[in-house]
Amino acid sequence: MRKTAGAVRQNARHIAILSIIGALLVVATAATADTRAPVRIMPCGDSITYDNHSGDTRPDSLRTGYRQPLWLLLEGAGYDVDFVGKVRAGYGAVPHFDSDSEGHPGWQDHQVADSIYVWLEQNPADIILLHIGTNGLNTDGR
């Protein structure tokens, strides 16, 4: 049976994602094994990282998105992690978690790409959790 171009691209994406996850695990293991310092993770991206969507009226202090559940899972599993970034959202959430990130509502992929180098200089990270592309779906392609 012949695969369509879309199915081939989808398979390639899945392989790339699995490869990235594997590489992140190697980096995280190496960082914690040698130094005992927290693994610095930068949640980075658009409104999904920040936790902002149309019609949501919650204050910034309660916006956690996937970051709070991830933090709680990592801490509960015994990992020492430090979320890094200059944006703080979810700092008033209970239970408390490290609310630092580079989540920017409304940003498109090119805006994140134009800023990532500076962000990493200001807040070095061992791992970057990147979620971009959603805001570019209904635009002129830029």
C-alpha cells in the first residue's frame, strides 16, 4: 500500500518528536548526574504556554496551562527542576509551582524565533519546551 505525502510527513514528524524527547532525556540525565543542580527548563511559546485564550477572564496570577501540572509531576517524581524565563503567569496558583516561562499570547513562530537567542542568554536552559505555530494557521503565511 502506497503512503500519501501527508502520511509520510506525519510519520517524519512523529520520528522527529521522539528523537527530540530522547535527546532531552539524555541532557536532563547528564545535567543532574554530574552537578546535582536543578535542571533548567524553559517553557516557551505562545498563548498555550502562557495559558491565555479568547474569553478567559482569569487574572495572570492564576494562568498555569500545562506548566503547573508538569511542574507538580516532575517534583513529585523527585526531579529538581527550575522553570526559567522572564514571563510570570500562575504565580498565585495553588498548589504553588515555579511560574517562570517565555509564554507570549498571540505570538507567531517568527516572533519567538527572533527572540529566543536573547531569552536564552538572559535565562540559560538545559531543556526548552517549545509550543509554536498555532497563531500562524490563519494568517498570510508570515
